Amino acid sequence: MSDGEYDELVRILEPFRNLRIDTGPVELTEEYLRMIDEVESAPENQSGGDKTWVWQADRQYRDYFDRLEG
């Protein structure tokens, strides 16, 4: 993005800078809460479960974006 494009974007967004949107409380449905319980009770999500895949996925993600920048 060039400096001119950035300045134009800032100018366009300026009127919205202090806009506040009241979102209110988030209500979780029974279905959503059941899905959370199901995921949390899965064997791979238990204490002591093998979570090495998290580090591997993170490394792959970082490597991918490093290649894009290079």
C-alpha cells in the first residue's frame, strides 16, 4: 500500500473513528453450550493429552508467511 493509498484510507475511515456500537450482552444458546462441552470432553483436549500438533501447526503457519514476505 502506498502512502497516498494509506492516507486516502485514513480519510475515508475518519468519520467512523469514534463510532460506538452497542452490542449488548452475548447470549449463548443451549446448542452452543452443548457443543463446547462436546469439544472439551474429547480425549485430545484432556489434561495430559498430546498437543504437539498445536506447535507443528503454528510452525507451518509462520513458515508459510515467512516465505510470502521473503
